[in-house]
Amino acid sequence: MLNGLWLGFFVVAALAAFGRWLIGGDPTVFAALVEALFAMAKLSVEVMVLMFGTLTLWLGFLRIAEASGLVAAVARGLGPLFARLLPGVPAGHPSLGLITLSFAANTLGLDNAATPIGLKAMRELQTLNPEPQSATDAQILFLVLNASAPTILPVTIFMYRAQQGAADPTSVFLPILLATCVSTIVGLLLVGAVQRLKLWDRVVLAYLVPAVLLLAGFMALLGTLTAAALSALSSLLGNLVLFGLILVFLLVGALRRVKVYEAFIEGAKEGFDIAKSLLPYLVAMLVAIGVLRASGALDALLAALRWLFSHTGWDTRFVDALPTAIVKPFSGSAARALLIETIQSQGVDSFAARLAAVIQGSTETTFYVLAVYFGAVGIQRVRHAVACSLAAEMAGVAAAIGICYWFFG
């Protein structure tokens, strides 16, 4: 899928360029294509310089959180909820612990830990599968929730904005948190409706009702604030939560007698290795997006969408962020490249760039996640997994657009 998407960017760019040359009489388009190739390759390295430092720093602190047992504690706290939501899984089955641990790791932003744990959980669920080629209800619910799990700290989004010179990189913190909560709730309700889960179970309600009431109350409070106050609050909470969690990791680690410095170094080494491995993917996607923009194809698509929405009377500023939303279900790296390209072309603190950042932070690569998790256990019939996942993702995008107009108007 990714091969076809990447090749498609170049093919579309080539067709658009030849059209501008042969029909529009613009031979300079090919010089623009070559210039975009080198400019985006240079930008990739500039982004990676900050990524090396950010991932090294953050994964060092996250390793302390793992070693101190904080992630496992969150997993234990979520255990009773998942036991009710997965009635087909026997009590005490090893998959329940892995599922809660994976969800907790995603929530804390432990992507490097969440994926392998999630794959282990899917394999354990497969041992209960009477039809190995067809996804069970438990596997579908786990996948949808795992894909849409709210992330408390979208550190990589902050990093991209900081690298591009944002006045306040964390100003998108609250919009991302609210939008990703919407996608998670929609995903849970849709799967619950299809699978006829007893969401009114006392234990489930004990988790969901306070969470929904807290979210509703928080949004009601936010509704009393001006756009400037909302932006200031988002910045304050983003920085406060980020630094506060670091302090919690360090203090709990020290109390649990974790050698915090050694744990930090161990995690930091892993962060360096991960960052190093990301450079080829970032270069590949950024140059593809660069030639797509230079050829005029991306601008033509956005102009068509802008024309379509303008005839409905809608404000069209959100259109420039839609490429990130369109590509995100297929490829996280392509969406990341489009986010960076939007920041470059529109300005890091523009409405479109902020919206693209919120979309990137609040939605998931649906088809990639399905391919990896179900492919790992040989599942071919995914049943309602795609429909529920895409619906949750679309809800997240719609929420991101509405919330960004609310916050950044």
C-alpha cells in the first residue's frame, strides 16, 4: 500500500508537470520539481536534528516510567474495564494484562513499547479464536481502541512545531486531547453497538460516566473563555502536564529505588536508534510531497476542495489541512510529511498548520494498524473492524476541525 501511495505521488506530479508544460506553456515547472527535491531533502535533515534530541530526551524519561512500574500501575487500573468490554476472554487470560498495558503505553505516548505489547496481545487473543482467519469481537474492539487511544502527550507534534519556529509549540495540546477523546468515544460506542456490548454494566459505567462528565464539564468551562484565553490555557496545560509528568517519573522512580540516571541513558540510547532509523522514511515522503506541491497537483486539489466548500457557504481555511487527514489512514509517514509541508507553505502558526497538527495528533493510520496487527496473526476477514476504525477516525477529523475553529477561530 505504501509503495503504491509513494509512487502515485510522483506519477501524479509528473502528469501535472507535463500538463503545465504542454497545455499551460510553463517549462519552468521542471526546474521547480528538481529544486523541490533538494529543498525537501535538506528540510528532512533539519527536522531530524531536533528529532534526535527530542526522542533521545523523551524516551529516556519514559524508560524511567517503565522501570518504576507506572505503566504497569495504569494497566492494573484499567484491567477491570477491559475485562467487561471483552466478555469472550476468560478471566485471568494473559491477553487482558497485555491489552491494558498496551492501552496504558499508548496513553503515555510510549509508542515504542505499545506496538510490541499490542502484537503480543493480539497473538494471545488469537489463541481463543475458533476461526483463525476471521477476527473475533475481542480482537476488533482491542484494535479499534488501541488505534484511537487518547495520547496525553503528543511530544512529536510539539517537536515539529518547535523546529519550524512556532511561537508556542504546545498551543495545540488541548485541541489534540479533546479531538482524540472524541475519536476514542465514537470508536467504543460503534463497536459496542455492533457487538451489543453491555456498556451499561456497573463497572463500565464507573469508568465511562466520570470520564464523560469530566470531559463535558471541562468543555463547558472552556466554552466560557475567549479564543485568546483558550490558546493561553492550552499552552499552560501543555507545558504543565509535560514537565509535571517528567517530575512524577523521576520522583516515583527515585522512591522505587530505580537508578534513574542509568534508566534514562538506557532509554535515550533507544531514542537515538529510533530517530536514526526514521530519516530515510522522512526523506522519501518529504521529497514526494515536495514534487507534488511543485507540480501544482496539490494546489489544484486544494483549489477544487475550496471551490466545493465555498459553494456551501463554509469557511474554507480548513481545506489546506485536509491532505494530512486524507493520507493519514494509509500512512503515518506520509501524513507527517504533509504536516511539515503545510507548516512550510502556510506558516507554522497559521490556522491550517495548527489544524494539520491537531489532525496528525488525534487520528491514527487505520489501514496500517489493521495490516500490522491482523497480519501478524494471519487474519484475513476483518469484519466490522475497518468500518468502525474509519468512522472513529472521521469523527476525530471532524472534531479537530470544529475544535480548531473554537480555539484559533
